[in-house]
Amino acid sequence: MSLIKAIILGFVQGVTEFLPVSSSGHLSLFQHFLGVSGEGSLLFSVLLHLGTLIAVFVVFYKTIFELIGEAFSLLKDIFTGKFKFKQLTGKKKMLVMFVISCVPLLLLLIPVGNDMKLMDYLSQFSEDNSILLEGFCFIFTGVLLLTSTYISKNNKLNKEINSPQAFVIGIAQAIAAGFPGVSRSGSTISTGMICGVPKSNMVEYSFILGIPAIIVANIVELKDAIEMNAEFEALPTIVGVIVAAVVGVGCIKLLQWILKKDMWKYFGFYCLTIGVVSIICSILGL
């Protein structure tokens, strides 16, 4: 892979990971049209998420360090018998909600035959030469974004996420993790909005929630890559990760501004458009 392609894909990852338009879907499209595909491209795509993970730590480092401190306090409460679920507030409650939201990701580990897990089966769609599925997933994302825009205007807002909301948000994250073209940030933020959580709260919750998923995905993919001796090009990968991190920081800030300006619906229209274009391109064999 050339450095130019790595920079382009790193830029695409940094922009689309945080804006609700699906990084996996856009990476799949760009890899398709740039002629970059196969096992090596999947490994590169996963590693690019390290760049966006760095961006999350840069922007939300205060909250993340507070959560780490509260995690030790929460463990102490559990082992000393002081833990009471109904009395949880603040960062401790957020930690427990994160755990609940991560539970649906376990569905991706369900065996589907031929020594494959559901996650492995779905990842094949990111490696093939077709962008038909991506097109339908983009349309799904667009419909979800527009639906959340309409419903959230009539919702009573809850400042803190509760257990049912956290689980539903986790289901949205699991769906996004399995299908290229379904935006993780778009799905989780929109689902939270539909459930009555303020948009500003959902941005922080959504991006920090993605940290465990990104770390686990990188560990699993690196393990598989080592076992399959997948092609790994160090310099393009490092450059792509750096570009994704720098662009990602800017896009988090941009998204926070966009949500204040009530422009969420425009991403929905964008996803619908690119979904239709992708389907047409796939049918025409482009």
C-alpha cells in the first residue's frame, strides 16, 4: 500500500469514525475504489481504529482518568460489601452502564459453524469486492439518524442513562460492529436520543463506550493476522494511524458543535444518498 493511500484511508477513518456516517462503510468503499482489499486491508482497517482511540483519549482524558479512579473505588465497594446498585450516581453509575452496554457485544462471539464466530462471518463482507451490503447499511444508518432527530424533539430528557437504555445502546453498538455501513457513533448516539438521553451526554458516552470494543477488536485481529501471516506494512500503517488520530480530534470537536446547532438530520440525508449510490455502483459492477 502506498503512503498516499494510507493517508487517504487514515483521513477517512478519522472523519467518519466520529461523524455518524460509518467509518467501516467508508473504508470499505474507499478500499474498493482504490483497489485495496483482502486480509491485509482488514488488518489495516482495524489498526486505523487505534488512531481514533488515541483521539478519544486526547479529548476525553479528564473523564477517562476519573472513570479509572472510580473503577478502583467501585471494586473496593464490591469486595467490602458496600456496593448498592440503586444508590449509584455520577461516574460510578456511568461505569456500570458501560458494562451493561458492552454485554450485547458477546453476541458476536456466537459460533456459526466451520470454526467461525458470528464476528468472523460478518467480517467477510468487509473483505469482499462487493459494496452492495454497505449500501443497504448506509440506508439503515440514514433512516436511524432521521428517526432519532424526529423522536428526540418530543422526548422527556433523562440526564443519566439507566440500565434498559444502556442495554439498548449496547445492542446498537453490536449491530454497528458487525455490519460495514452501520455507523457506531451514529447508532449509539441516535439510540440514546430515541431513549430520551440528551445529545450532549450521548457524545461522551458513545465515544468512551467504544474504547473496549476497539481494544478487543485490535487484539483479536492482530492474533488472527499473526496466525494467518497476513501482510503487514509498517510505515503506511503508522502514517495512517497518526493521520486518523489528528483528524479524529478535530472531528470530535466538530460533532459537539454540530449537535448544538441541531444539524443531525443532514447526516441522515447524506447516508441515504451514499447508500443509494453504493447500491447503484454495485449493480452496475463499478
